[in-house]
Amino acid sequence: MEGQDTASFSPIALLLVVVLGYLVWSSPRRYAVCPVLVMVGIVPMGQQLNVLGLHFYLFRILLLLGMVRVYVRGEFAALKWTKIDRYFAWWVVVSVIFGSLSKPSVALFINRLGDAFNAAGCYYFVRCVVVDLDDIIISVRALAWVSVPVAILMLIEKVTAHNYLSVFGGVPELTSVRDGSLRCQGAFRHPILAGCFGATQFPLFVALWFYGRPHRMLALVGCLAALAITVAASSSGALIGLMAAFLGLGLWKFRTKMRMIRWAVVLTIVALAMVMKQPVWYLISDLSGLIGGGGWHRSFLIGQAVKYFNEWWLFGTTYTAHWGPAGEVIAADPNMMDITNHYIMEGVKGGILKLGLFVAIIVLCFKAIGRSVRAEPPGAPVAFLYWAFGVSLFAHCLSFISITYFDQLIIIWFWLLATICQIPAIPVTEEAGSEAAPSGEGASQDNPRFEFQP
């Protein structure tokens, strides 16, 4: 019945959340975020507790425990606010207030509060427990470990056409097929989201390999798992994210010329816009003709967002059904067209101010990465690690053109932003013979900082 408290926990999921919740609460600070990252990869959002219409997915329960933990233990006191933190806080506030004014109702306000809880809970929890270089390496290692079962389950799904995680609910039992290819999704709510998880983690695992010999076996396994996840998803959007990762890693050799490269890209886009018969965003459609996927739909969607700018620019909108062809709406919400673009969804959920703050946070994160890379001595392995975080950010940014993050993958995004925010506060190593990691978690004697050449 509507309004009745319900729970859809399976016994296995209940045991899992108890174990992971205990680990979030009791683990040393630097390991506290790892159970949340594990939950993201292996448990679908179908597992939830419904209390008075509020949906407490398992990762929300872990985030709530994490927030209580950092308050009780006083770990929040170490948080030193930065410009990124302030912009993120304003983005959360605007998301709730402006997003609720598009069509004021209790249901919409609760929905926006849920999104805000995911964002603020994850971001500031990570900011409180990930405070130095060792903490960052531990998080990346945790993601590498969790990528292994994700890859195994998706490869089994690829062979059997059955998603065995469907026993938890939230994902279908039978794997979807497009153009003759099975599109595996594992614990994620869509194959593109699963593929984006693999594609955006790949550069971090590559950097883990170069960071130090003790990490290389796990880094290799993580890279193979990330590639397997991306391939098993059979998603052009995920493939574009992986291509972005390879491109970003390859640009390491040209890191001192990035300003020139950025201007070259901007001028190229402007030149194409002047000579193309269609708007420049239809390049996405042309690219999909080479690698497959729904590129035309994504180009069309951008055009519709521009066309109906007056409907969403102030507070967003709760009605976009007329943006697409007749009948092309979301089954769960007939008022909404399928918005397969995270940037557009930012505007739809809170107007141009919310979208502007979102883009500003991304720009600030890229600037933070750039400053940190330049501050490190030439050839330092940690500099390439920071660069890899920028590459992962870049891969996410391109993936946003293909999909809206509407499941637990959004937790990985907030973890990335919070970690990047912390990077500039990490001291720069000044001695040429010192190790990449100060406490033995990183590079070994076989990999001194100034001999690094990936």
C-alpha cells in the first residue's frame, strides 16, 4: 500500500549491508570509504528500505553511517574548505531549492532532497576520510579490487545472457540485445552506466601500475577488468569514454603544451561550426556512424534543449515529453523524454544556474589537477597519478554526453570530485631521492620519483 513502510532486502543483501556498515563505522579512517566503493560495484539499487516514501538504498545507508561516523569521531574537523567545496555546496543548495520550484510539490522536494543527500553525503564523507596520498592510493586499490568481481559477473552474463544479480532486484534477469550484441550491465541500471564504470576507472589503474612495483599486479588485474567491463557493456558511450581515457593518457607527453592544445580544439570546433550545414553538435551523430550507438538521438536532444531553453533555464522543468518524437517518453514518467545527457539533465533539474555551477566545479577540478601536476618535480610518479585523475574526469565528462548518471555510479563521480579537491593540499616532495608515497604504501626503492617515464 502507498505510504506503508516496506523493505526489499534479500537475506544476502541484509548481511552484506550489516558487514559493510560495520566496516564503515569501525575501520581506520583511510579505509572507511572502501566499503561504499564495494557496495557501488556489486549491489543493484533494487535493494532498499522504504520509510514514509523515502527510499534508503543500501549505499545511502552506508553514507548515513559514514556521516555519523565523521561527526562522532571529529574527523570533520580536518576538513579545510576550498573553492571547490564552496561551489559544490552551492550546487547542492541550488539543486534542492531551484529544482523544487519547477513544479512545487512534496514529491518533487523529496526527490531533490534524495539527490542532495547522495551528493553531499558522499562528497563530504570522502573529503573527511581521504586526506593524504596514502588514502588516495587505498581508494584506487579498492576500486581495482571491486572491478574484478564486476568484470567476472559481466563476462558470465555475456556468455549466459542472464544477469545473476537480478536476484537482488533493480536489474533485469535477461540481458538486453542490440544489433546482435548482448549489452551486459551487472549491478548497474543500464549497460552504458556499467561500461562507463570500467572506462573511467581504467586510467587510474594504469597510473597505479606506474606508481610503484608493489601495486603492479593489482593494477594489471584492474586494467584487464576495466577493459572487460567496457567491452561486455557493448555501449558506444562507454567506448567513447575509454577512447577519451587512452587519449588523455597519451597526452601526458604533451602536458606542458595543454594550453595550446585546448585552444586548437576550441578553434577547430568554431571552424567546423562555421562550415557545417547542421549545428556542430551533430558531430556526435557522425561519430556514431563510425562506432555505432544512438548518436543522432543525442545530437537531436541537444538541439531540443536549445530550442526549448525558455522552458527550463530558470528552475528547470518537469515536462519534456514534447521535446522528442511522439511516444518517445520514459515508461516510468510519461511527462519526460529520455534525457540521455547529464549536462542537459542538470539544467532540467535546476535551471541554468545549477548547470553553470556543475560546469564550474568541473573546470575548478581540472585547474586543481593542472596546478598539482606542475608543482611536482619532472618525472615524479605521483604527478602521473594526479594526471590520471584528470583523465578519469575527462572520460566522465565525455560520458555525460551519452547518459545521465541515475544509479549508484553517481557515487563514483562524487568520490572523484572530492578526491581531486584534496589533491592540491598534499605536500610536494622536494627531495630527489624520496619515494612517491611517504609511508610505504606507494613506490618502492626500485621506482624512484625522478626515473619515471611512462
